[in-house]
Amino acid sequence: MLDGYSTALNCCSRIPVAAWRSYHSRVSARSVRTQARYAPQDDLSGDSMYGPRPTGLATPRQLVKYLNDYVVGQENAKKVLSVAVFNHYNRVNANLKAMYYDEPPHLEGARYTPTDSPSPMAAQAGLYPRSERMMGSPLIPRTPVPLFEKSNVLVIGPTGSGKTLLAKTLAKVLDVPFSVSDATTFTQAGYVGDDVDMCVQRLLQAANWDPYKANMGIIYIDEIDKIARKSIGPETTRDVGGEGVQQALLRIMEGSVVNVPAKGPSMPPPTGGARGRQGMPAAVQWPDSYSVDTSNILFILSGAFVGLEDIIKKRTAKGSIGFTANITATPASDSAASGMPFFTPNVNSPATLLDQVEPGDLVKFGFIPEFISRMPSITTLAPLSPSDLRRVLTEVKGSLISQYTALFGYSGIEIRFTSAALDQVCKQAAARGGGARGLRGIMESLLLDPMYEAPGSWIKHILIREATVLGEEPPDYWGSGKGEADKFWKAWAAEEETYAGGLQ
């Protein structure tokens, strides 16, 4: 026994002191409950093959700065989407390295060379004992499991707040395949409409029919609130466009292999391949279907969720008695039917109730709990104020004023808007509703007469005043010539000198 104890001491003395201390400190740190018990490199024998982030990958701050050039406001939504995209890049890079590594370090013992001669039956069958299993080590999966799980994102906001624009702007700068689908056309399998697999097919098409690239793409589904349950009570008919679509999306969002039928690649078949009879190029045989793994595909869902604010208001409002009590406001429809409401609210409601959304509210809205649990990240968009609409008109890239200025410029016409006119347009758009989409409707009706009369006529300069927006006066027109141009600029400068307003 003493000989065995001395042998163990000699073996331990061969371990370097620095290595023993680092190992002991790592084990001690892992014993603290505030730290993770296992790290990704523990399954890889301590050799981390992930390393730093890939070169050329934009940081979340850079993505937010890029989005600020096109989208006004919505700072929280920009942060959530930028972090989700940045983590998606890193997660895909790490998971694909772990799954397609040539010789994974944790499978080095798979090729075992026996020292003792095995039995003839085992040798004939190619079975050899594994030393790790014989020594009592934990089981190691033969196929590596992805170490980082995805976090799908749900974006909630009123119409015209920038949900679709955020997705389209991100698609321009991303290096991974990005597809946009509409949930209004989705139906359950076997019914008239698009199956949920259509969103994966659009992603495969965006990846140029490359399944490997499609496995790391991003799927954006708009109008997701349209697949909520249509009724809560006992259903007489099957809800093929609501709950049936939610159940079909569960397996795709969680991660599964989807077989997408091939409809021909977007690129023409190559002509320099094998030769057939009489020296003609042989026909290229494209596969009948493609297999796409959705385990690493990030899903971004968005919708307006009309009526969700009423559900949140019912949950947060608590009626009580007293002079300082928060009294629940009576809905407009009820008060109109009964005349004057019995109680009047004495506390103003918050600017937006969507910030207080919880998963239970979405379940009451019509989504099944399994579907909501697969979207751990939920962000909301606030309605655009008149000052935000002013920035949409003039400041962002591709603003409406720049578009209409260029449109008139193609006909050799210069158009200008006074500051008071732009403020009035924003006020009307805010009162009408619809967010940024309401601006285009007002601008189209405002510029209908100039766009009809000016092209091909003597008109070369157009000035839009506040009275024109209000419908009190027609637009001012000037012809060609230096004198006419000077009158045009003096009239615009005079309007700007008297402008003393602003938007809140």
C-alpha cells in the first residue's frame, strides 16, 4: 500500500505547479453557483475553436448607426434587432464549426487501437472496447450538439411605425440570406393557400438554391398577428388560417429538416460540363428537393396586433374608491351609447401600453403558449410623433421630399416647400393616423395638380405654402428665366423669415 501511495505522489509531482493551480482555480470557480457549470470549451478538451469574432462582422453599435440613417426613432427596437443579428452571426459560426469540424477533439478516442488481442468474433465484426468508457468517463455524443441556441424576435408596433422598413434595411447590409414573407397567405397543409414551408423556400431562393447558405439565414415574417385564433369558444369549423398555422410553425421555429421541392435554380445551367451524343452538352440533372435545417435559422416576426392594447389595459387597470384612485376609463363606444360616463379618469394613461406587454397578453390575443415560448425576445415600437414625421419627410435617406424633388427634377422643374407647410403636413398625418404611410397619401393629394399641370408646360418653379396644404390657396408657379427664378427664391425666403413655429 505504501508503494502505491508513493507512486501516486510521484505521478502528482510530475504535474507543473502553474498548471495545477490554474486547474484548481478553474474548478473552484466552477463550484460557485453564480458561474456556469460547463463552458463550451469543456466539451472540446479545453481547446476553444471559436476564437474571436469573424473579421468584417459589424458590431451592434455599427448596425444601429446604419439603421439611424433610414429609420426614425425606435431606439429599443434597433438595439434588439442589432443584438439579435450580431449574436446570430456568432452562433452560426460557432455551431457550424462544431458540427462540421474535420476531426473533433472530443472524438479522438473513436479510433481505438487495442493493445490486447480481441476475441475472433469481435475482430471479425470490427468491435473494440473504448478506453474512455471502460474508465467510467461520462458518455460523449458521437454527433456534436449545437452549443448556442437561437433567440427568435417578436416585433410589435402600430402600422407605419417602421417594422417592415427595419427588416428591409437590415437585409441590405447582411451577408446571410434574408427572406421576407407575409403570414396572411399561410394556411394549414392541405388547404388553399401557402404552406408554412413557403418561407423556407423563399429563403432557399434568396440563397441561390444553396442549402448550406440557407441553413444560416434569417426569415422575416410580417403580419404575424393575422394568424391568431379567430374565436375563443367552442369552434364549429377548423381554424386553418390561425391556430393551424401556429402549430405548423412550431417545428420550423424550433429546428427541423424541411424538404423544399425544387423549382429550378435562378441561375442558368452550366454549358461546359459533360458532353452527350454528337458533342452536345448533356442535360444537367437538378435535385427534386432540397433539405434545409432550420436549427440555425433566425426568425423575426412582426405585426400590428390591433386590440392588444385593450387586453393590456384590462390587466393593468385596477378600479378602487377614493380621491386619488386610478379610475378605469369607460370605452368610447360604451360612453356614446349611454350618454355621459358615470366615472371619468383622473390619471392620464401612459403614452403607449405596448411596452407593458407580457406573454399572457399574447395568449389572450389568440396565440398558443407553445408559439409564444419560442420567441423569447419581444420588442415594441412606439407611434411616430409629428416631430418624427418631420424627420421622415426631410432627414432620413430616401425621404419623401427628396423623392418628390427628384421626380419633378426629371421634368426640369424645381419645387420647394416652406417650413410651415411641412409642419402642417406632419400635423395632418398624425391626426389621420397610419404613421409614415399617411405622409405619402397627404403628399399625393397635395401635389396632384402640380404633377398634372407642370410637366411639359411653361412652369419651371413651384412653391408650396402652408395655405396650399390647408386648401386655401393654389400652389405658386413661376416660369423660366433668371428674373422668374429670383422671384421664386425671394418668395421662399420671405416665408422662411416669418416662420416661427415648430413641432413638439
